[in-house]
Amino acid sequence: MIEVDIPDFGFLRLTHLVLDYNGTLAFDGRLIRGVADKLDSLAEHLDIHIITADTFGSARRAFTSSPCTVHVLPPGSEAEGKAVYVRRLGCPSSVCIGNGRNDHLMLREAALGIAVLQQEGAASQALLAADIVIPDIIAALGLLLRPRRLAATLRS
């Protein structure tokens, strides 16, 4: 669990990390360097869920020896599928990270939504739904490993 009290934002008690795969954790279907190590560190504090349409068909292979749960969505209505998944876990205890148009609902539903802007870009809907926009996944995961950084960004 990660707990952080953010003045004028609220007290976060996070138990689930939900991440998009392509464009967020991976580029062209390949896991971005350094991501696996950060996720292993975060797995000590959070249940990690990778939820994806799996455009390149590589998500399950990337996490075969990992503490992450991988959920591949059926084609169609991916945005709603991701939001439903987060609702089932519990929105108040979830932090979500994504970049795509199909991530905007889960980013909005989560207690904390983080949009990443990397090589594939980020959909404007994802940026507008997020609480924080950050330049890359390593920095985003770093926020969770050092949660006081969240307070510095989100306090009013």
C-alpha cells in the first residue's frame, strides 16, 4: 500500500496500480528499458495490473516471470473495458497510468490518473482526464516509489 496526504487534493491509500501496455510500458510491443525493475520494486507495495488491447500480441510474454497480472481486452470498447476493470478493483484505491484514447476513462475513474507522453504521443482525452501528465513511464513509476513527489505536484 502507498499512502500520501496531499493538501487540497486528498488522502490517497493506493493498493492497485493499473497500467496500459503499448505506448505506456512498451514501444512497438517491446517493454521499455528499466520498466521491469521499477515494477518489481512497486510490487512490494501495490498489486500491479497490466490491461491492454495488446496491439502487438506481446504483453503476456513480457510479464511471464513477473508479479503483474496481465488482462487482455477483447476487441471493441477497450476504453469502457479498462474503466470497468478499475471499478471492479476499486476506484478509490487505484492509480492508473496510460497514454491512449482508450485510457481516458480509467484515468478519470482512478483515485490518481497519470498520463505519460512518450514516443507514441498521448491522446488529448488521456491528458485531460489525468491528474498528472509526465514525460515518461520511468518518471511516472518514480512518483509512486517516492510518493511525496505527488504532494509537491498536486497540492494547491
